[in-house]
Amino acid sequence: MNVSRKLGILVFFGVPAIIGGGIVYSIFGGNFLPVAIYEIMLLFIAGGYISR
């Protein structure tokens, strides 16, 4: 997998991190702990795709 494809995957996961983080924040009433858990899960998934 070349560098441009890896960067594309990271951008692809960046959009759900920003939009989804805001949605999770509003659903859980302004608590940052669920947002952190959501972001860490996305980081592990993106890392799995990148490490292939």
C-alpha cells in the first residue's frame, strides 16, 4: 500500500472523527469521556487498516 493510499484512509477516518465526535458529545450531554472512547476506537480501526 503506497503512501497516498494510506493518507487517503486517514482522511476517510478523519471525517467520522470530527462529525461523530460532535454527535457523541451532544448525545451524552457534554461529557468528553464517551468522545475519547469513540476517538480511540476509530484510531484502532484506522491503525488496523494502515498496518496491513
